[in-house]
Amino acid sequence: MSSRVQAMVGTAITAFIVFWLGVRFVFGPVIADDQPGDPLLAPWLALAIVAIIYVFLLDWAATATGNAVKAALVIALSQIVLVDIYYPLIGRRGWAAAGASIAVIFVGWFIVGTVYGKLSGGGGTGSGGA
């Protein structure tokens, strides 16, 4: 077995154990008793705040990868795996909603990454900066 495959298998097993234990013994008990309260903000304002946080995340990832679109797509794929693959598999989201969400997330992050790349001087693919 190649070292890359060995690393991937070992890491997948580790991820499963760590996240299973975390969900089972930390997140699960908390969510079981969690009751959402009244909204703190209007949806548009909450989305504006989240967009600002997303931009900081994208800036960091684009700087680390040297490619704004690639960084944006890594963020998109991470969201998709959690909410559009995992949730339907465990029955918390339907597949039609997952498909629509995948489209919005993928296209949205591609556009955001492209705009960031162009505005930062990278022509859509670079992270900008010197």
C-alpha cells in the first residue's frame, strides 16, 4: 500500500473515531436538550454578518493556497459534504433540497472566489498581494 493511501486510510479511521466520539458524547447530549430561541437578528442582517466572516475565511484560505477560486471551492466542498451528503444520509435533509443546496453553494463560492481573485489582482485564480 502506498504511503499516500496508507495515510488516507489511517486518517479516515481517525476522523471517524474522533467525530463519532465528539458527536456521541459532546454534541449529541447538548443538541438533545437544545431549544432554539427567538431570532437575534433579521435574516438579511445575519447573512450580512456571515458574509463578512466568509470573506475573512476566504482571504485566509486564498492566501494559504495562492488561488482564490481553489480556496473558495474547498470551502464549498466542505459545506457540501457536511450538509448535503451527511445530512441526507442520516435523514436530516431530503435529497432534492441537498441538490438545490449543492448548486447554490458551488456556484456561489465559485463566483465569490472569482470576484475575490479579480479584485485582489489575481485575475480570479490568485490570492492577490505581492
